[in-house]
Amino acid sequence: MDKQLLTLWNSVSSGDVKHEEIAKVLDLSTKQTTRYIKKWVGQGWLEYTAGRGRGNLSKLIWLKNVEEVFEKQLLSIIDQEAVEESSKYLLYDWSSDSKLRLLNQFRLRFGYFQSADEIDKLIVPRRHKLLTLHPLKAIDMQSANMVANVFNRLVAVDENGVIKPELAHAWDVGEFHLRLYLHKGVKFHDGSTLTADDVVTCLNRLRKHVYFNSLWEPVAEVKSAAPLVVDLFFPKGCSYCLQLLGMMNSSIYKESNGRIWGTGAFYEAENSEDKTSLKAFDEYFQKRPLLDVVDFVQVPRDFEITYRSSSHTKEAATFQVESDTGFGVVVMNAFRPTDIQRKEVRDYVHYVIAKHRRTISDYHKRALPNGKSCLVGYDQCFTVPEMERPHFNQALVLKAVKHSEQSAIWLKEALEQEGVPVKVHWMSFAEKLSDHGTEQQGDLFIHGEVLEMNQNFSFFYFLKNSYSPLAGAISKHKEVLECLDQYAQTPFAQWTSLNLQVEKLLLESSIMIPLYYEKRHVPFSADLMNINISHFGYVDYSNLWVRPNV
């Protein structure tokens, strides 16, 4: 199948046409377009008579229905080939009717399947390519969720902040010292056995990492006291040391032979642009997964993601599982030497956001307008007074990511409606992940923060980790920095009031403005059992199973 040919079929009808228009449709030079047309004429798809002289009309006559032929070919591929083979063709420029028919057939290839040799497999659609499986680089939601399945942490932290054993079965906590006792016989996916030295190596890399050293600043030393005993020392105290060890970036791994190995319920069996395949780890130190294989296959962005079993058609009974995925904020780079440095400018932008916030869901369908607080269940009772438009010396630079395009369009239109000049600088998602620090060349950012598990620690993590656009914006805010210094000595149970205090300072300074809450609603077929929401609002695949249809 030829992607360019299908695009031309759905864009240009038989009749007179300018050669330059065909080149524009195909996003090719006129010379490249001529070569393609000669090829298609030779293959019998069309007849083409070039116009004489520059700008004169040419004549194109279609001889075959390209989309009809290609649709039959793709339906055969969907039926007979691996699902990742057919998924790439769905990204072509199909008409809406053809795409609907193809997607309905394609959708049946996802869900739970059991092979003749009783291998239980779940095929899961994914809209975005996997960026990394390395715990220190996994700062996007999808990568972090994959890390959760392949690696373990020393402890687990639930949404209420309760600490539970994972690789460490017990611990002793002192005012300035934490001792962890590791499970015996834990195996990495390469067959080697976990030791205290492996843990020390991981934690020392993490606490010295440029993006996480601020979070780990209270921990002065990590060392092994015995083969299965790890000590952490924090001379000035660290109230959140256990919670820190439960974060996704604190996953324990081993690097050898050019690969990274985990100890988790699944191991990476295959990883390509089209598919990531996880297989159950038979020597897992906890309960082995009930599924044998989970395949994550690339799909178009408009594909309906539903967890199904193979026995169910599209019309079969489903139920919705709802999970919080975090909050969205507008961050203003208050210390950049532009108009945004002036508080009256930031306050006016704050006023405009508050005035128009209720309409954000018209652009971002999963967004619930939020002017109360980033912390669910709390209200800062902060009212922005109406104010006059200040003078602007130049347009404000809004840095935005394509995957949150609609939110950025909303903000630009709201600001321009109130007389604020705005220039949008678009970034890819990969560019966004490396765009941070104190030298960011932008005045405004729309940032979506995903809550890993516990809200209080996730908010603190958002404030402190250097991947956040907020880190640069508050790096010179004396009052906020003084509050951040209090966390290590404040008992974790009292963190809510501290988080609200920091948030209020940021609101009053018009540096961080709450914009929306976001929820995910994922439909599941009725025979999928033991559905638990794990990190970042994703399903815990290690406990999922299907009730047999017997």
C-alpha cells in the first residue's frame, strides 16, 4: 500500500488540476511529484496529462478506486498478520467511512487471548511511542507505568501515604538514620541475585543525578552494612525518606551487558517503535502474574482504548473504571527578564485565566475547570480582583506541547481576547522533557502533572524535581524556598498544610495558577477480573485475569 497514493485519491478528484497543487497535497517538490505520478501511471492507477507551460492545468483521470483496493488489502492484513503489522497502515489518510470500518475490525485484535498451548496474552493499544524503560529517565506517564511493571522499589506507597514492604521486607527508622532489610533470593531478570551493593549503587546514582539531587539533598550517605542490609544517613533529618524510596525513579535496577535489568513481575521481551512486549517473570519473588504476556501496540491517536477479552465484540457489555491522573497549571517564568517579570503583568494574566477558566473543558474534554487548589479536596479561597490591562513591551512567549495543543489554543485565545499579545513556541513531547531549568526561553507554560500515587508527596515532588517547569520559576523566590526547606523536618502527616502554604505563596505571586483537574475513564469488558488502578492511573497488569467463558 502506498501512503502518498491514498492521500492523493482522497484529496484530488478526476479532472483538471495544477501540478503544483498535487505537489502541495503530497508535501513533495514538483520534481518528486512528477516521479511519483509516472510510477502510478505505470502501475495502472491513473492517467495523467501534464499541462504545457508553468501554471497551466493538467488532467488527472483515476482508473481504479485506490481506497477500495487498499481497504481490502488492509482487512486481510488485520485478519492474518500480527496486530503491530496492521497498526501502521491505519495512520494513512483514510476517508472517515473506510477508517471506521477498518478500526472496527482492528479493535477485535485487542484484548485477552489464550493460545492453543494455553499462553494467556493481553494486547493493549497505546497512542504514544514508549520513550524509555530506564527509571532515571522515565518522566512521562507511559514510561513510568512501564517501569512500574518491570522494576521494583524498596517500599510501596499507596494513595493514602501508607508504606508497605516491597524489596525491603522490614526497616528501622531513626531521626537521622534508616536501615532497610532486603528479601532473600530476589532475582534480576538476567538471573543474578539482588544484593545490598546493587541497591546502594542505584540509590547513589539517583541522589547525585542532576534532576533529582535536590529531592535527595537531605540524604548524605547510602552504604551497605551487610549483604542484605542497606543504611541511609541524613544528619539533619529527612521526614520523607521512606516515601522517597517508593517513587518510580527510585526503582532498583542493574546494568550489565549493555542492558538494564529489573526484578519486577514482567521483563522486557521486545521493544520497538511499533510494539513493546512484556513477559511474566517465572522467578519473581512475589506472586507470579496470571497473564503470561502483555503486548503494547501502537495505534492512531483517535483509537478508542478499551480493555476487552477476545470473546467480546464491540457491542459487548463494558464498565468504566475512573482514575485521577492529576492537575493542569499555568506556570509563569517570573524571573525571566521580560514583561513577565513585572508582577502587574503576571497578575493580569492570572486575572484573565480566572475569568476564562470555566471554558477550558470546551477545548480539553477531560479537563474539569479548577480554580480552588492543585490538591483535590481543598480550596485556597483565592479571588483574583478585576484589574486594568498593563502595558506590554512585547508579546509573551507561550511554550506549548503538541499533545496538549487544545489547552494551549484555549490560553492563547483567552489572553488575546483580553488584549495580551502572545506568541506560541511549539515543542514536541521529547523536546518538552528536556526543556527545564532556570534558562528556559519562555514566559508561560501549560503543565500537566500526573499524580504517581500519594497526593501530598506527588505535589512536593512536582515542586522539587528539576524536570518540572516550576523549578526554574521558583529558584529565586525566597519565601517559597524557605518553605521547601521545612519539608525534611516536618512529619509527613503534616504535609498538607505545608503544601497549601507553598501553593498560596505561588498563587499570590502569580507564578502558578491552577487550571484543571483531569480524570481518565477506561472501559473494560465485563469478564476482566481483578482490575486495580496502579501508578499514574494505569491498570496493574500483574493481577489481571479473565473469567473463562465455559
